[in-house]
Amino acid sequence: MIKYLIFVASLREELNNIGKMITIAERSVAGIVKHPEDSDIYINSAALNLHSFYAGLEKMFMSIAEKLDQSVPSSGSWHLELLKQMTFDLPSIRPPVITKRTKTLLDDYRSFRHVVRNVYTYNLDAKRVTELVDNLPTVFAAITADLNQFFTFLDAAAQTPINDD
């Protein structure tokens, strides 16, 4: 099914873009050491890229919820519900997109995304931003492993012939 091939290609492209944001966030934190007088600028840059990291994943999750699950959370806590939904095994629809361990790792970034959207940048906690950036390689490795398994499922689904009886 062509739609699965196109869908998985778009998800892979988004994951690649998310990887680029991680590199920029890491460079921003490294800039603090080189230019401590401009640390606020580097923290703001890192925070924006942390926000983009999670927003990109959430975009992927929303697409999966819309196209495969055909059920998108809509309550006031939809961000958390969407993340949780990605851990569900939905027989005859899809396997879990991410593990519960990965969900736990991503929840810090979901919360931080909310902080970035709702506080002035001069109120950002530089230590917290740095911790989140430092943890990105581990978190990205976990999400990449989970998503690659999910992409394997989608690739297989694309090869399955449709029976139109």
C-alpha cells in the first residue's frame, strides 16, 4: 500500500530533522563554555531546540494518532494523553509506537516544552536546560530504536496485499 510507504517516509524524514535539532542544542550548550558572557543567548537557543525536539516528536505522534489510530486526544491534557497513547498496543491496528520506558524519558521534554511556551526566556533554568540537552543522546537513541521497530511494522504493512472480497 503506497499510503504506508509515503507515511513511513514522512516519519523518517521528521526523525532525521529532529536529529538535527539535537546537534544544534548540543552546540548551544557548548557555546556557554566558550562564551560565558553570552550564556543567556546560548541557553535560549538550547531551550528553543529542546522545544522543537519534542514538538517534532509530537507532530509524528499526532500523525500516527490521526492516520492509524483514527483517535486523537482532545482534552485539556491531550499532550500527555497522546504520549501515553503511543505506548498502547492496538491489535489489528498497530503495535506500540514507543515503550513505556521511552514514554518516561520523553515526559521530561513534554513538560519542558510547556515551560518554554509559558515563561519569559530570562526565567529559564540554565541548569535544567543543560541537563535536558546532556540527556538527549540517550533519549534520542531510545526513541530512534522504538521508531525503527515501528517503521519495520509499517514497511511490512505496505507489502501486505489488500483483500477486497
